[in-house]
Amino acid sequence: MTIDRPLPQVEGVTHREVQLDGLRLHVAEAGSGDPLVMLHGWPQHWFMWRRLIPELAAGYRLICPDLRGFGWSDAPPGGYLKETLAGDLLGVLDALELDRVRLVGHDWGGLVGFLACLRAPRRFERFAALSIITPWFRPPLSPRLVAASSYQFAIMLPLLGRLVARSPLFTRNVLRAGSAGRSTWSEEELATYVDQFRERERAAATVALYRSFQLLELWPMALGRYADRSLTVPTLAIYGARDAVIRESAFARAERHADSLRVERIDGAGHFLPEEVPEEVLERLAPFLAA
């Protein structure tokens, strides 16, 4: 597919394309050193890491793919199960001839990271998951959680879901509501996320991403799909105290399945940690990744 949107500019960042069996994925890169892969969530793309890139690029070769359906990657009609996205990640490592990497993931990128670490643990030195549940999550059936997740149900609506996903106002409101009242983004920064969904294929990808999770993945996961799996990759989970969905209880069941899992909270922060509180995120990531 042809993409006319301009790439946002971040100093020191270069861009390339990776081909995976007919799927074209865009990858942003910066720095040199040991490879560090960073996976974004919804409704973002590689640009969400811009406030971490300058410091991390001083010690690592940063590799920031756009997941299928997002940014400047292809947006095929299918393939949005999170296990499929984990396969895409492993395909990127193979295409770039990276045997073993450090990994950071936010939101859906974090869940994809968990699944990739379970599938191919030898490929990952360390893993940091930001603002995301684990594969052993059991959703508390509370009115608060249902209300906080209501935007997902709007995206899933038959016929209307794509209109919701394409709405600039909807995406802006989700970003602002999830950032704990902070003035996190300029209008130009918001536009680089919002504008991608003006393309019908990307709005459809968003619908497929959430619909596949709610209908095909959430309840099998909650009922024990990964109960016999162990996480052997050293893992750091970070969440914001004002995240509407993620709470410390989200990690309670994971501890029995993980060889090394540390959970840290950032007070006063919401869901979009790398853009809300980049300094606090770096304070936690830097020593963990270097260990």
C-alpha cells in the first residue's frame, strides 16, 4: 500500500523496511551497541519512543518497528491475534540477523513481548513491559474496569467500529484521558497518531486488533491458556498509579509463572508512560537493561 503521510523527524533516527513473507514492516533505528527492540501500543507507532531515544541510543542500537496495521507498516485485513504479532517480531529479528536482544514493549507491544518471550526465550536477554497485563491476567469484573475499557467496546461495534476508529476526536480523547490529566502532546504530535487512522485499512486494523482480543484471546487467557508456561526471561513490569486499567493486582498470578519478575509503580502517571514521564521511565529502564 502507498503511504503519503510524512514521517515525523527525530534526530539520529533512520528508517528502513523489512519484508516478512509479503508483509512490509517499517522499522525506525538509532544508535549503536547491543540491540534493543522497542514495541509500541495503540494508538501509536514508533514515534512514541522519541523522548527515550536520545538517552538509550547512546548505549544501544535501537530498533523500533511499527506493528502491522500501524504507522508506516502494511495494514493487511487479517493477522491481528497477538500470537501472530509475536511471530512478526521474531521475523523482524531474523530479517535483521539479530540472534538475541533486549526488549521493551508498551500496551499491546508489551503483551506481544510477553508472548514472544514465552515462545522463544533464548532470543531475549531482558524484557520490560510497560502499562500492560500479563498472559496470566484474570480480569476483575468490576464496574470501574468495565467503564475504563468502554473505548474498546466502542471500537468493536459492528459497522460503527471503523467509524469510531477513524474519528480524530475519539483518538485524541483516548490519549488525553489516559494520560492522567497531563499536557503530554502537542497538536502536531497528536496528529501523527490520529492521521494514520484516516486510512481505512488502519481503522480496520484497529477494529481487528481489539475484536480479536475481546472475542478470541481474553477469556482463554484468563481461564488458563498459558497456565503451563513459564517466563524465564528476566522481566520488569512498570505501570502508572493512575492507569485506569492496570493495577498491581494484574501481576499477582504472574509471579508463580516467572523466574524473575519485578513490578514497579510510577506515582501520578497514567497509561502512556514513555510520553508522560520519560525521565521516570528511564530511571527504571536504564539499570534494568544494563544489568
